[in-house]
Amino acid sequence: MGAKLLRDKLLNYFKAGEGQIESIGTEIEHFIVEKDTLKTISYQIEGGIEEILKLLEEKGWQGEEEQGKLIGLKSSQADITLEPGGQFEVGIRPQNSIEELENIYFDFLEDVIPILEAKNYYLITLGYQVDSKISEIEWNSKERYKIMSNYLAKTGKYAHNMMKGTAALQVALDYKNEEDFIRKFRIANTLSPVLGSILDNSPFFEGKVYDKQALRTKIWSNTDNERTGIVQEAFDDDFGYEKYADYILSRKPILIKSNDQYIATFEKSNYDIFIERDLGKEELEHILTMVFPDVRAKQFIEIRMADSLPPKYSFAVIALWKGLFYNSLSLEKVYQFIRQFSLEDVLKARKMIMSKGIEASLGEYKMVEIGELLINWAQEGLTNGEDRYLEPLIDIINNKKTLANKIKSRLNNGKKSSIRDCILNSMV
């Protein structure tokens, strides 16, 4: 398959994602930990993740297996998947309203929390493990994670911390056409350090209090520079579907799936591999997920720089992006605003947030100043009372204090007390 045909396949795939629906989806990752120790629960132990999945299956979730192991679940509106360290992710399929997303999420909590309560476990939303060290956490049984762990161990000192230690909130948004895609993709990349600083919920690292800021950015900056961070091409004047396709095809996929087996591809790029073999839809969708930048594209735009957050903050972030992206006036305001920032400005800010956090700057603006502008524009863009969801973000901006810093300030009363807002057991 020639280079032009490979690129055309991706271009056609992105074009097929165009539409006027403007729905919104999300993925929220959690840790399951022992109540007494706050240590993470692994997959294979008695009463572990595998057993939790089986008990959810009994409640009507449909199981998915790999090599005889239960590795995920599906319902009519959501998927449960496992990240490498057993992080429990619920992915909610695109909906038209935030309330619909919220209802589906709380249906998931109503199913899982009674199971966890019976086992004396907590379900928590934090950006990094509370007490377990990476060396103590089992890899889950998915075959592809073994290949990924071996490859990424050579590309960054915190690659395994990323895989087994982190948990995130991801938001998926639609685009109408290529021009709309370009604007939204540039906006999200430019605002990456702003949201990365404001949405910091990682007070701990390897069992100790983390004494700096924006741990998520630190970890991803030491994972694999080829496939993480800012998509720098987004700042080029000629950025669009074709440039993003070239970004994908020039990256290494780490592995591919063939005849239901995962095969390591080592140093070969997607160009190298698929010049010699067919790039089918399954392979295409796989290579799109094997890059991990703060913002990436499939047949939607996926925004990935937020830590896992308590529910009211998760839905506040979703409301923020919906208000900015799905109202033409708000979208124009934020696009004109971000045009003043260069790639160098964004990269500088991304470094700065790791030491200064919410006190950092992008260009001449403090992060909280930009946050206030974004919230105002999002409020203008939301209808049907959805602006109410923004209140938790307004609180962070007004107090200039992230969730991570709030937790650190409460540590005199012990870890369990300090993370009380991130423990979801009492929410159903």
C-alpha cells in the first residue's frame, strides 16, 4: 500500500467523523483500594478486580474476555475497561446533554459501589495512586500491556508510572468539518497547560506527598516524547487532516494485532508496517490510539490533560468544553484569544506548571486569569441551565487552589481524611 493511499485512508476516516450532532462522551478512570490501607486492589487476588467484574456481569453487564480472562464489560450506554495497573475506567458513549452523561455515570456507581462496600474497598478518583508504589502493583492480564511495558521501559523513566499509577478524565467532542476540527484541535492544544494546572488532582507520588505541582504533566513528559505532550503540528499554518495523518503514520505503533494475536513491531513506524500490508479499519483505529498526546483525534477530538476528578468536577470540565466548543460565538472568542500564543509559549507554560502549578503563566496571562475567561465564555455558550455544572471550577479559580493542594493542606488529619472528597462510596 503506497504512502498516498495510507494517508488517504486516514483522511477519509477523519472526514467520516464530520457531523452536526455535537454530542459529548467521556471516560473516567478510578482506583479501587482497600479501605484500611489505601493500597490498590490487583486483578488476580481473591476478591480482586476479576471477581468485581464477574459480580457486575451478574448485574447485567456483558463480559469481554481475552485468553479466557474477563477483561472488560459493556452495557447499552457504557463500557468498563481496565488500564495496566487495574485502574477501573468507565467510558460513556456520546450523549446530547450533560445530565444524560451524569445519569449513566451514577447508574454505574449504583452497580459497583455495593460490591466494593461488601469487600471493604473504596472507589476513588485521584490522578495518581494514593499509597501503592509502582513496584507493588500487578500488571493486568491484557497481552498488549506486556508488549507496551517492555517498549516504554526504554523510552521514559516514568513510563511504567504512567501505565500503572495514573488515572485521568477524558472528554470527547465532535467536529463539523475540517475547519472546525482545526480550530478545536488548536484551542485544546494551546490550553493544555492551563487545564493541566487547574485540574491537578495528584497530591501523592509513590506513597509520599508530592512536593511539586502538575504531576500528570511531569509523568507524561517522561514517558515517550514521540507520542506524548503537545501535537506541535497543530500550530502550523497548514495544519489539518493531512498533517495529523502524517503525524500518526510517522509514529511507531509498538504493536499490531494479527489473527487475534498481538505482535511487537519494535522500531518500525506505521508507514513502514502498512506499506507492506493492508491498513484495515481495525488497524487504523488501533494506530490512532497508540499515540498519547494531551489532545488526539479519532472521529472526534479527545481532550486528555485532566486528572481523574470527583464527579462534580468531572462534569464541570465536560460543561466547560461543551460551552466553549458547541456555541459558535464562544468558539470564536476562545479561538481569537488563543491565536496570540505560539508553540514556544505553550511549551514554556507546560514546563512552568510543573513547579508553579496554578500560579504559572501562559504568555502574559496567569492561569487563573485564563481560567476565568474560559468559564465566562463557557457560561455564555451553555443553555438549558447547564452552566450550573461550572460551579466547582469557579471555586478553584476564585480560591486559586487546586484539588491536589486542598488535599495537601488537610494532611494533618491523615491521608484517608484528606482524600474524603475523592472517595465515591457515599455517593449512592
